[in-house]
Amino acid sequence: MHAAVIAATGLFTPAERVTNAELVEAFNAYVELFNARHAGEIEAGSVQALAPSSVEFIEKASGIKSRYVMNRSGVVDPEVMHPLIPERSNDELSIMAEIGVAAAKDAIARWGKDASQIDAVICAASNMQRAYPAMAVEIQQALGIEGFGFDMNVACSSATFGIKTAADYIATGTARAVLVVNPEITSGHLNFCDRDSHFIFGDVATAVIVERADDATGGWDILGTRLKTVFSNNIRNNFGFLNRTAPGSEGAVDKLFVQEGRKVFREVVPMVSEMIVAHAADLGIDPAALKRLWLHQANINMNDLIGRRVLGRDPTPQENVIILDEFANTSSAGSIIAFHRASDDFAAGETGLICSFGAGYSAGTVFVRRR
């Protein structure tokens, strides 16, 4: 069995950005249009009037202040309320592959080795733009990588599940280096017409190179990985290739992101906190001694409470990294962005935790130590 390390990470950030104020302005204009168009039905009681949103509501509920998006114009247009991303021909690099390749190139440059030394590519993300061929294989070809690739979807935990899979491939000798790519165009599945969720998501891509320890210079020893899933309908997106077989399903709200936020909070926080503490105990790690937590970036209140339960005290901003104020929820990429942007100050021997949690429910823990 071979030890694995996180050798490098990479990040792609879209050029366009939407602030909460801009999002609220567009949403409230849409609300006015909707209520005016359905005034008679609202008065008759057959349609419920929509309520406006506010910057204060968004920031109190989530801690989010802005998000990066692949297309801004459609998102802030009250007559559109979704990103406008034209289809590409089958001979062009797909948009998810494009941003995945950009993040991968950043990681490869930081790694300091050639892409030809990578043996496998895992594309781990919440939503793939097609069922097949696999996004991973397209990214593999674009980077000139031999070997194999496949897609993986475990919603917001896709990146940690991908790291675990890559570490297992290293351990068994199946590969010496694995590229895990997380292209997340989450604006594509967000219902921008829903007050409770229109602000949640942003777009980004991250990449992680997991390498055999014998070959690595520097990086992060992977001390242990653990995965957990428990089925729940509280976070769901029913869009899939069988939708066209269900008569009358067009336009159904559950084909976009839907969530029972309060239930998710009550059920996920204890599940994840207990999982982290138990995994740390099995590895002989004192959770209170962790230098940093790089948690999934979904909601600041969830992260604060998990941080307190794991560390046994209020975490400092340096201990519990928050990037969702700038990026919003980027699904599987969030904890990787946090790790990518806030890990350079670690000294050799210092330990931290990368942790994901989301739909499924799914959760993943990756304890790492600076080499």
C-alpha cells in the first residue's frame, strides 16, 4: 500500500460577478412583473403573490455577499432570470470542460510537473452538462493525459469523494498521480425566481492533484479519508434524462434546485460534527488542535456551529475559513477554494481538515498534514 499526498490545487474564477444588491434589484423587478401579470389570479386566491427579497435577508440567512457567474446578463434580467450560455458544437470544447481545464492547468503549473505524468482524471461535480461521454474524458483529452477518466456526482461532497477515490488508486498502485477536477456551473440549476434560494450559488472550477508520496516534493500527507451518505429528499434536483418520458413535467419547479433549508441545518450539522470528531479520534488527532478547518461553503451559520462543535470553542476566522461571502455556495468546489486560498502559512507537521457535506445527505472528511 502506498501513501498519498495532495500535491497541488488549482482554481478558475469566472470574469463576471453579481453582488447581492444587483441580484435583489433583478429579483424584486421580477416579483413586480409576476404579481402584475397574475393580479387577477392572486386576488382570486388561485396564485400566491411573490414577496420581495433584500440584501439584509440574504446576508443574515447565508453570509453570502456576492458570487461569480459564467453569464451575468441573463441572471440580472427580470425577463430572463437564468444564465444565458449558448450551446457549442460537438467539435468545440464544452464549457464545463473548458473551466475544468483552466483549473487543472493552474494546479499542474503549481505542481511543477508535466500533465503526461498524470494517470487518471476524475471529474467530480454536482451537475454534468451531459450524460455521456464523460466530462473527465474530454478534460483528459484536452490536457493530453493518457490513462483513464470518469465522472462522479455526489453533489456538494463530490470533491472529497474524488480525493478519497484518488487516494485509493494511489494506495493500490493503480495510479501514481490522479487529477480531480470540480467544474461547478451551479447557476445553471438555480431557480433565480425563488426568494429562499435565488442567492445561494455561484460558478467556479477547482482542481486537486493527488500523488504517490514517494514521488512528491512537499504537499500534504493525506492522514485519513472517510465518507458517509444518508438518503434525504431535503436537498434535491430532479432534472435528468428521463424527464422527457414524464408527460406534463415541463417547467416543474423540482427540476431545478430545491431545498428544505431548516431541516438540512438541523440534520446535517450534528451528522457532520459527529463524523469529524469520530474520524479524528480514530486517527489519534485531537480536533481542538487542528490548525484550520476548510469546510464546505454553503451557509455561514452551519460552518460556525460545526466549527464550535469540533473545536469545543468559538473558532477564529483563521481557524474556520470562510470564502462564501465572495464566492457564494460553489457546491463541491467550496472547501477546495478555502484550502487553495488559505493553506500557504502551514508549517511542516501542522494538521487541518477538508470537509464536505450536502445533498444525499453526503459528507466527506480528509485530514491532511503539511509535509
